[in-house]
Amino acid sequence: MRCVIARYPFDLTKSGVLDSMKGVTPEPVTGESVTIGRRRYPVKQVGEVVTRQDRRDFSGGEVTRAMTRLGFTCHPAPGAEAAPAAPATTPVETASALLGGTVGTPQEL
């Protein structure tokens, strides 16, 4: 598969990435990561090994997109999962709360 990382085109294959990462010890994961084989690597480490470029030359998103297109499982940064959304209030409930009233449904009032 052809992809562009740090403005340079690369022809990557799943087997090529597996071969490149064989024998590479994973660094501690602190940000986005990708599972290759049975190991979980930081995306910047994978990008550096596969492209032979400095980590500062590309973003984690570029590598994540390429690895996802190749069929690898990518993971967001620890603690980056979206927080559950707060329950929506109606305009009347919002106005009531701003005026010092109680917030609740009409059945509770």
C-alpha cells in the first residue's frame, strides 16, 4: 500500500512492517500505540523503524492512519478516551438553574 509519511511516499505491506518490527523491543507506551504481532508499540517508534526517519519529522496521526489501513489495531493515548456526555437539559431547566431554581423534570417538581 502506498502512503505518505512526512511528505515522503512509502510502499508499505503488512508483512514488511511485521518483518521490520521483528526483534524490536517495545518502548513504554505513553501516547498512541499500535499492536503488531503480540506486542504493543508506540506509533512514533513504529514510524521511526519502518521509515528510517527521525521521529520529529512525522506525526503520530500519519503512522496511525497507515497502520490502520494495513489492518493493524491502533489504540488512543491512555486517558484520552472521551468522557461520558452530561445529560442534556432543556432551555427551561437551564434558565431555572441560572435563576436559582431547582433543576428537575416536571414530574419531580
